[in-house]
Amino acid sequence: MLTYKDRLAMMRQTKIRHTIEKRKQNGYTDLDDFGTVPLPEDYGYGIKPVYSESGSFYGYSGMCENFCILMDAHAPYVDPVEMLCGRWRDMLVNYRGDLHYLPDWRKADPKIKEFLEGGVTNQWSMRWDEKNFPYDHLKPLQELYNISTGIDGDAHFACDYSIGFELGFGGMLRKIEKYRKINPDKAEFYDAEEKTIQAIVRFIDRHIAEIERQLTFEQRPEIRESLSEMKKVCENIRLGAPKTFHEACQWTAFFNCASRIYTRDGAGFRLDGLLYPFYENDIKNGILDDEKAKFLIANLLLIDPHYYQISGVDENDKDMTNHLSYLILEAADSIDISCNLTVRCHDNCDKKFFDKAVYYLLKNKNGWPRFTNDDALCRGYMRNGVDKKTARERIAVGCNWMCVPGLEFPMNDTVKINVAKVLTVALEEMRNETDKSSERLFEIYEKHLVRAIDVTAQGINLHIDNAWAVTPELVMNLMMKNTIEKGEDISQCAELYTVGVDGAGLAVVADSFGAICERVESQKLLTWEQLYEALDNDFADERIRKILDSTPKYCGGNTVSDKWAKRLTDSWVKHIRAQKMPKGRCLVPGWFSWARTIEYGSRVGATPNGRRSGEPISHGANPNPGFRTDGAVTAQSNGIASVQCGYGNTAPLQLEFDPKLCDDDFGVSVVGSLIRSHFEQGGTLININVLDKQKLLEANEDPDRHPDLVVRVTGFTAYFASLSPKFRQLVVERFLEG
């Protein structure tokens, strides 16, 4: 008889096998694991999207029609050893969008080949409807400063899953019918939302049919029993609201598949909060025990690595940890795959629970869980004019970002300004001036920074004003406040528009100013003319490069570059907050690059810190690799704590290190102290990869040698073997000796 442990081992092996198959099918991907399963070989050729004359599709009708086509093309996924069913394979963005992101099998599609061979590349290179909402006037400066504009950035907000748990899909249909009568002029919106739900229900129905098919030949009694239970659960929730723990987990799995297929949404919810009433009631009624609850949670984490939060405190600073919080950690440990659990920390949080979370970080060495500072994030977010209750409801549901479920449209992690590029523009402007200095350079840098922020704000406003007509969030709208009630997309009716704007390349700029101050102005080892010549010839003279590169760096510990990092942060915050925004919107500053360090670096010429042209920029708020070797982990923590922006957006501490510690009480104490110390200094988010150095190096040389190695790449986790060679090398270069 198969035990839960046996089944989990089989599920984990299937996951690893799928990961290898997906890499062979799609090549290397520097993205979230997503939880997808491999595509059938002929999958893409059976899907026939409906395109407009522009070669794409937009708006309520266009998005809905093609979502339904893609949703209906998804075959059911039922693994008999699991207790939850459903997987997703493909995203709508693969049929409308930037050719850069299209997999080879999509480029081979006859329709797309026709566009490409006809030279009509621009119609496919933009996901935004530029015919109706052009922004050519913004592009020169967006290009100049290498800005990730956020225009058509999708799904970077969070649903309120309590709405779904209360209504179910049937209740959502009734709600749509009710408000359709109240808002008769919003028929297109309600038609699209209704058809979206119907497509999800058809998806569930295909799973019910597949379970029935498997029951006709399954012989193992324990598997027959769980398949029968799975079928009953699916029948109950196809239109009904979930009433049991099992039903709530399965409902979540189906919704997450749909939201991923639509716009790759990955924002989850506070697992131990919303699921606890179901758990408590089922335990009381004798239909659930802890082992089954853990198995179901592990199954949910396997289906999709949405960003889930556990623990934290409420508006009165009361700890919200409960028994299910512990079970979730144990469930994640039992499956031990790519996982995006976040533990929110506070002085009043359960210390035993915190230690347990650190223990699993050390035990499994797979980059989970990560940790956020509940206190600093709450206080910072309240500075945007938000009350404490709302600020406490804001949860960690993305790589670097938080969101108030159901209420906020923040566009977080979609908008970024490459400040390293801003620096090189400033350097070029100062080139022909007679009186060059670091202060004059900073003055010019700030001038260009203000221009970059202003054009970024214009792009943000363009997106918010028109997203409903281009990419309305049909799936996530179902669990947002005011959307169904008003017949409007969440981009139109959110209660909060606190838009995150991240700076990228902090360490490059800080170290560059530090090198200029030390080597050119203070020590006079180089003249300005020699510096410009070295930048122009990309450091053909290695001696000059080393003179600059050897300057004490950001995170070195009260260095000249540390002082510049703080000054640059103060400047960044001041100018972001000074930017005027309409309709109650505001910009929230942070430091984060996501996985774009290579992409951004390719657009930046040589910089005064000794970085060569085209090399990657620094990662997020992290220092440049090799910033120091002694006490590096603590020094990095201290440095990043000093550059927090203070308004509720993060400047994450990203650590890759081998602490040379066991997962015993001492090891937990040491790493726990590091986390608490960083938060006491004002740090906001910690992503830690506790790695075996030898295993990391072996996997970098031959990824298939360790196909189960998981790393937290930025805010997300991924299988190391799936990352591109360049990105694997970046993770290796970030590694610190413990």
C-alpha cells in the first residue's frame, strides 16, 4: 500500500523529470519555475487564435475569445498518486507579444511565419495596442535611460481569495448576472467575465471526465479511494463554493491554473490565514488529520509555486501564527521542490515558528522560505497615506513586492530605471566641460534622473489609463473589490495605486562615484582625461581598470562607495516622491533588478568602477561580486540595510553562501541572528540561498549532475539546471564564503 511518503517521493521525481523535459523542449529559461508540465509535441499547431488586422488581439472580447480557445486546448492533468488535479502548460502571452519571448515551436507556427516572412515584425514585437494608444513621444527617453516602462506589464497585483472561497464559480456567475442588470451599459465586460468563468468550469469538467476514465482501470485500492474523493471534490466545486479543506485547496489549484494561463499571475495569499477555518472545521468534524492536510498542501505547492505568505501580525501587532503555519512548513519540507513561501517577521511573531523556518532553510538548502520585515514594510507603506489596518493586510506575493489583496493596482516589479545607464549619459554630457568633478557629475546625473522618472511616470499613467482596453485582467477581476460591482477592470477601479518604481544598478553607480572620488580626485592616480580614454577603449589597459576596480566598494563597510550608495538612495527617494501623479496615484521607490542584470548590462558601456562594456550590472540592492572577502555576509547585510527606501517597497538582501553550519540549534541560531539583525537595521526582505559550494560548482559545470538543485534566483526560485549558462554563472559569482 502506498503511503503519503511514498506518493510524495513519486511526485517529486515526476517534477524533476518534467523539469528536464521542459528544458529540452524550451531551452534554458531564466524565469520562475511556474509549475508547468511539458507540452505535447503537436500542441501548438492545434491552437488557432483569432487575430485582428494588426496581428494581435486586445480588449475584453479579444482577450476573452483567445483565453477560451487556449483554456479549452488544455488537456486535463490527473496524476493518480496525487490528491489534487490540474496543471497548466501554456500562456496567452505566447500568442500575443514580443517575438523575443516566443519559443521556437511558436515561431514555427504558419501564421507567425507568414508575419515574419512578410516583414511585419513590428505588429508582433509589441504587446501593447500602439495603434490606439501610441507612445512614440516617450520612446527616445525610455531608450536613452534603458527603462522597463511597465506598459502592458501584466498581473502584478493580488487577488482576494476570500471572495472566491465565499462565492465559488457559480456564485461569481450569479454576481455577474446581478450587476449586469445594474450596469446595462457594461455588457461587453460582463460577457467576457461570464465566458471566462465558463471556460474554467469546462476545464474542471475535463478533469472530472479524466478521473472517471482512470477509475475504470485503476486497481490499487488506496488510489481508487483518493481518485473517487478527488472526483467528488471537483464535482462539488465546479459551481459550488468550497466547504472543506480539500475543496479549498483544489479550488485554488484550478483558479491558479486559469490565472497563470491568462497572464502568468503568481500572486497567492496568506495560506495559514484563509485555509485555517477550513482546516479547523474539518478537524472538528473528523474528516481531516494533519498528515492528510500536509499532503494536500504539498500537492498544492507542487501544482504551482505561487507566492504564499505564512505568519505575520495583525493591525494590533498580534501574532497570527497558528498550527497550520507549522504544517505548511512541514508540507513544503516533505515535497522539497521549487517553492515561494514567505515568512513575515515581527518582534511579536512566534520565535519557535521562526526557528523552524530557518531550520528548513538550512536543512533542504533549496532557497525557501524567504523572510520579510513586517514592521518596516508596514511603517513604510503607511507613509503613503494608508492606515495601519490596510498596511497589515498587505502581503508578500511577488519577487520583491507586496500588495493589498483585492484593493491595490501597484504594477510592482514591472517598472525599472537602469541608473547605471543614467550615469553613463551624465558622464557623456560632462565630457567636454572644463571643470570636471564628482560633484558636477552628480549634479548632471540628478538632472537626467529627474527626466528618467518623469518619462517613466508618463508611461505608467498611459498603462493605467488604458490597460482595460488592451489587457483587461479577466481572471483576476473575479476576485477583486469593485470590479464586478462596477463593471470595470481592476486597472480602472482599484482603491490604491501605489506604483512601485525600482532602480537597478545601484552598486555600479556607487562604486563608480567612489572610484572617481578616490582614484581621480583624492589620490590623483588618474586624470579625468585618462578615465574617459579608458572608458572609450573599454579598459584596454588592464592596469587602469584594476586601479579603479580596487577602490573600496559598496558594502565594504563605511567606505567611500558606501557613502555614495546612501547618497544615491536619498536622491532616488527624493525625486521619485517628488514626481507629480494624477488621480490619487503615487510612486513608491525601491531597489531591484529582477533577473534583468544581464539584459540591463548589455545596454551600458564601460563604467568608472572598472566594469567593462556590456557586462552585467549589479543585482538589485546587492554589492558588486567580489566587494570583499572577510566577513562578507554580515557586511553585505549591513550595507543593504542602509539603502532602504522607506515607503513600503523593498531593497532585498540576496545571499548565496555556504555557512559551514549544520541544521542544528547552533546553525539555526547563527542564521536566525543574521536575519533578525538585518531587520533590526531596517531591512525589508531577505532571499537566502544556503548552498553547498562544491555542489553549486559541479552543477554549474554540468547541470544534469544535480537536476534537483533549486536556487532563489532573485525573488523567485528555479531549478539551477533550467537556468542559462550566463545566469548560472551570475549565481556562482554572487556566492560568498560563509
